Amino acid sequence: MPELPEVETIRRGLAERLPGQTITGVRVRQAQLRHLVDVAALHEHAVGRMIMRVDRRAKYLLVRLQPDYVLILHLGMTGRLWVGPPADQDALHDHLIFSLGPDLELRFHDTRRFGMCFLTTEARLPHHPRLSHLGPEPFSTAFSSAYLLERAQGLHKPVKNFLMDAAVVVGVGNIYASESLFLARLRPTRAVGRLRLQHWERLCTAVQQVLQAAIEHHGTSFSDYVDSEGRQGSFQNQLFVYGRDGEPCHRDGRLIQRMVQAGRSSYYCPGCQR
Ligand SMILES: [Zn+2]
């Protein structure tokens, strides 16, 4: 499943090619994605509008249209976006095709159809049901050790589950939570209510470091993730603990352990992480 670094990589690719292009047509081959796509709204409000910018909020891509509409795209588990010359024929799971004049198109392909596409306005965007509950972005000033300390007060949740809660901070998925906790030298099971400011400082820095490094490596490719140019990421070669159970820790040589928390695999070094 694409996480924040993968979505940010895709955003950067789209941001190089889409601004200045006008949506000249939309074809919806399958409207039943995770939510039903409002085909009439796309025809009425997206067609004929110029794309101004491509932004991101959590794992949602925000394609900003002139003057005040926002096309929200989410890749779900297996979604892909392609920008290129119009294809000769549609592939089986090509669900949405946005024509951008005669020579370019944006294609949304999704085998499992957990992806999403909504159209809203700038005014309604902050209240959109998919976005309104989201916590701060990990690279924003709102994401700080003081904020995390305050937010964790009185909670007994394990720190890994806390970190993966989108209401606390967006974009820290399973891989990046394990990696951040390794860098911060915290065991994934530590109860958040008992962590001190110094722990949160380490964790805050670690989350930003891990996500930044992953973005620089164009994300992590395990199965079918590719960016908008069809390229794979390479962060999977930089992982300290994720997927490395039974292998030696790069820091102290102890064997990396795996355990299951909230139904997801967690990986940690029993030597480095307390
Ligand atoms: Zn270690």
C-alpha cells in the first residue's frame, strides 16, 4: 500500500507535468471505486478547468483546479496514476481517464478498487469527511514533541499504534513507524502516557528523518507501487528493522525480532530499543 513517501513522490511527478494543463474531457469506465465517483460532477465542474497545482494532504492528492475546485485522488491499496500521451487502448483496470488536450492524459488504474476520487471546492475541503479528522502533517510545525506529549497524556496505548493513528499524525504507516521507533531507540510496545519530552523529541526527529529519507529514495517498493513515471522506489534497501526479523541489527548485531500489534507486524531490535 502506498504510504506518505510514495504519495509525495507521485505528487512531485504530477506537479512537474499537470499545472497549466486544462482538463478537456473525463471518461469514467468504472465509477464504483471505494466510494462511488460522482461522474456528473466531474463533467460539470472539472471539465474545462485548468490545473493550477498538485498538493498533498496525508495520502490524498489534491489537484487544484481554476478557480476553486479541488479534485481529490487517493490510491487506496493498488492505485496508480499515469501521465502520458493518450493510450491506444484501455487496460482492464483503467477506471478514470482525464484528457488534457489532444496529446496528454492522466489515467487512474486500480486493480483492487480501494482508490478514491472526489470533487469538492476550496471552501468545503477542510470539512470533507475524508480529511476533517486528520492530525497534523509530519513536516508541519504543529507536529512537535510538545504536541505529542500533550496528546499522549493519560493514554496507555503502545507507541507504535499511537504513531500510526492518523488523528495524531498523518502518513506514518507500518513500515515507517517501525523504522522511526528504531531510530528513536524506543520499543514499539512502550505505553505513550509514560514517555517523557526527551523521548518525544527523539521520535519527532526520527519520524521526519525516516520520511525524508524515504521521499529522497522515491518511496519503498515492495509489490506493485510505481510512481507516475512507472519507476519503483528504493527505500526498501535502506530499512533498519522492517522485514528484517532474524537478521542482525546494523547497530549492535542483535537479531531483529518480529511481533504482531493491532494485527500488523512490528519489527525491533531487543538491544537498541528499550
Ligand atoms: Zn540493535
